[in-house]
Amino acid sequence: MSSAADAFYKTCKSYPGGFESLAPRLGVNVQVLRNKANPNVMTNHPYLSDIEQVMTLTGDLSVLHEFNHNTNAAPPIVTGK
């Protein structure tokens, strides 16, 4: 089973140009983003605002889908695209 934390890491990593391209758009140091995204690092964690900003910039809602799946919540209603 995947987790929302794993989905956040994959979303950041799979962004075109990876962490190096995404970090400046978020206004953070690339290593800080890597640490926040790495579920094995215990010193840095993404804030909800980080997750929201990454989902908005990438258009990837995998974090939300994993959270919903793992909590047995109803699937999100996605409008637009």
C-alpha cells in the first residue's frame, strides 16, 4: 500500500526537471524540498500549504487520492480538466 507521503515524494520527483525545477517555484531550497518529500527523513516534514502548493503547481492530485484511499473516504470530486 502506498501512502500520501509516498505520493508527495513521487509527485515532486516526477515533476519535469524534478526537485531542481520545482523547488524554486515553491520558493524553497532544493535540499529542503528533498527532505520534506522524503518519507524517511524525520527532520523535515511538508506543511499542508506545501502539499497544496505542489498539487496546484503540478496538477497532480495523487496525494489527495492516496489520503482518500487510505482513510476509506469518498473519492474527491474533480471538476475542470
